[in-house]
Amino acid sequence: MALVEAYDVEPRHVFHFIYIVENYDAAAISTAHFQKRDPFDHHDVVDAFWSDCLAAGFLQSNDEGTVQITEKGEAVRRQRWQILNDALAELDLLPAAGLGQLNELLARVVAETAVTIAKASAWAFHTRRQQGLKPPVTLLAPLAQFIELRMDLGAFRDDAHLASWRGQHVVSPHAWEILGEVWQSETATLDELVSKLARRGFSAEETAVALKELIQLGWLKQAQQNYHLTEDGHVVRQTAEQTTNDIFYAPWSVLSPAESEIVQTSLGAFQTTS
């Protein structure tokens, strides 16, 4: 919080800004660039965020018509990393040997992903690895190393999920996210969906249009004020989930069954202690 107070900005702006510059090309940021990986936010929300970062001095416009990180933005990023690294060094969520082994195994999965998955099929993963800014701390605490590996894999998970539906169906991102919300909750009203997805910045009218889109596709049906998935909708969304897992876990074959079990056990220990 001291970092946030020093720059008089909202916490979410600091942390989202750092996420952006470490996962995208920090020298050429734009709404189109951002939405290539995350197409679910309304473009007005994304544009407003750039404006906030420009006002805070974290980003500046460039001659390419995009925005890029400033010296002030880099100073904020470095301070945040130092604070985080020092704090994580004090935590003891797993024995040192177990955490070291987990990091080693995850690093092998990340390396396998880098060499076996083409850039066109893993845009977010390769962009983060090749163009995103790296931790400025020379020696990362083991937990900080784990977070970095987790972020690498998270980028590829996004790639996998985008591939599971974007190339398969003609559907707007907002409608697709709504489909997922109804799939998880089994039923939802317009008001519930607007509330759940309020952070995305879509109006009730825009959400209603997306619901009509899903009904026209045959994936949703309406009973009074409630929306439910049709049989086709269940198949489409469940198939996308399975396809996501198939793509994401393909590089994990680099691990033996025993090593995969170690990873699962170690991650389970994290959940137990957190």
C-alpha cells in the first residue's frame, strides 16, 4: 500500500498497469493489442485505463499511435518488484526443497511450451516471454519465481481457451463470456449477468443484445426472466473446456507421471496453506 499511496493512484491501476507491461509489448500498447489476449472488456473501459495511466505518468503516447511505459512507470514497476520479492522471501508456504523442485518442474513445462507451440498458436505466451518486461530483481525469491512461472502458464492458458472457441464459432466475446457464466451457474437473469460482469463495462442493453445473439445461435433459451443453456449450448461450452485442457496440457507430457503427481501435490499444498 505504501507504493500506491506514494503515487496517489488506485491500487487496481498500479497492479493492472504492471500486469500489462509485463505481459504485452511495453513499447507499443493499444486497445487492439490488449484485446488480442483479453477481448472481454468493453473498449471504452480499456481506453479509459490508458487515459488514467497517461494522467498518472506511467504511460506516454508515441509516434506509432500507441502508448509506452515511461521512466516513472518503470520506477513504479521496480519498486513493486522489490517490495514483493522481499515480502515473499519471508513466507514459508512450502519447504524450500519442495518449492525448488516445483519450480524446476514448472520451468520444464514452460520451456517445452516455448519450443513446441508455434507463436501463431500461443500469441499471449510468446508475447509475454519475448516482449513483456522481466523482473528487475536479480535474485528472485523462490515464491516470486513460482509466480513468474505461473504467469507464463497463465498466458498459455488464455491462448488455449481463445483457440477453443474463436476459431470454431462466430460469436462476440461478450456473448461468449455470458455463455460461460450461465454454464457455471446453470441459470441467470439479465440483471444478474449485468451485475456479475459489471467490471467489463457493458450496459444492460448491450448485454441483452448478446443474450439474443446466443438465443439465435441456439445455445441459450429463455424461460420468463431466466436464461438457461440448451443442449447444444452445453455441448459447445463443454467441448471448449475440454479443448482448452487438451491444448494447455499437451506440453506437460515432458513430465513423467511421477513428476506430474509431485506438481499436483505441491499445488494442493499451496491451496491448503493459503
